[in-house]
Amino acid sequence: MSETIHDFLIALSSKAPTPGGGGASALIGAIGASLGSMVANLTSGKKKYAAFQPDIERILGETAALRDELEALIARDAEAFAPLAAAYGIPKDAPGRDETLEAALHAAAEVPLDIVKTVCRVLPILEELMEKGSKLAVSDVGVAAAACRAAAQGAALNVFINTKLMKDRGFAAKLDEQTDALTQEAVQRCDAVYAKVCAGLRR
């Protein structure tokens, strides 16, 4: 995270295994949370929105924490992939390979699921900002919703690519079901925010 945006994008463009789609999804989610912070900051202290000031101050704390969590998940995603890559490199006839690979798949699937869960916690904030945030920045609430939608869907794919290869199909099905439910809810809520913002802007 000490790299510039340019350096991160160059690394993302390369054939290096990390950063990849999971880290990119976490970054996109962090951008969504950051836009929520921006809208709250633009609202804070304005007389027109004085009645919402306590809520805005709470939102500023929440969005900052969520941004930090999603930023940390970029690194966690890369860290979780390293043992998986190592497990794939174990000879297929080596004792314990299947167990090592299975454990690595479980760990690699948990991080993108955490990304989806964290992104979902941004959504009620965006819904609140749509009503309480500065109308001059309402388009940024819509952009945040679009970012969160992409982040949730992208992270979900990174769950599924790991659960597909698990031997424990019961565990895989449980993760898939949980991911599906969270992602569907995220898409619906993000679409609703985006549609409402868009409708208000195009009157």
C-alpha cells in the first residue's frame, strides 16, 4: 500500500500472481467507502444539513474504518494466495498434497468472502448519505454504489474459483451459498441507490 497508484496498476497488469482480481476488488470497495467519506466531509458543518450533523460525524468514522479494512484486505488477499501457489507446486503424488491444497483453497476463499462482507457494510451508509448528504455531491454517492457493486461481484468470483476446486463439496457449497446471498443483496441495494441518484439528476 506504500506504492503509487501507477505502480499498483503496473503490477496488476503484469503476469505476477498478485495483485489480482481479489486485491483489485478490495481496492474498488475501498474507493467506494472513500467516496462515502468525501460526501460526508462535504456535508459536515453545512447549515442546511445541521440536523444531520451527528449522523454525518458517525458516518465519517464508519467510512474511515471500512476504508482501512478494505485496504488491509488487498494485502491479505495477496498473502492468502502464496500458500495456494506453493500447494499447486507440490508433486501430485506427494504425501499430504491434497490436504495441503485443500487448506490453502479454504484460506484463499475466505479473504474474498471477507471483501464481500465488508463491502456490504458500506451499503447502508450510502443509502443514508443519499438522504442526508449534500445534494451537490449526490452523484458521488451513485459512483460509490457502482464501485461497491463491482467490488462485491468481483470478490465473489474469487470465492467461486477456489470453491470449485475443493474436495469438501459440502463446505464449498456452504461458502457459495453465503457468497451468493451477500452478493445478490449487494447488487440489489447498489442498483437501487444508483437508480435513485440517476433519476434525481435527470429530472
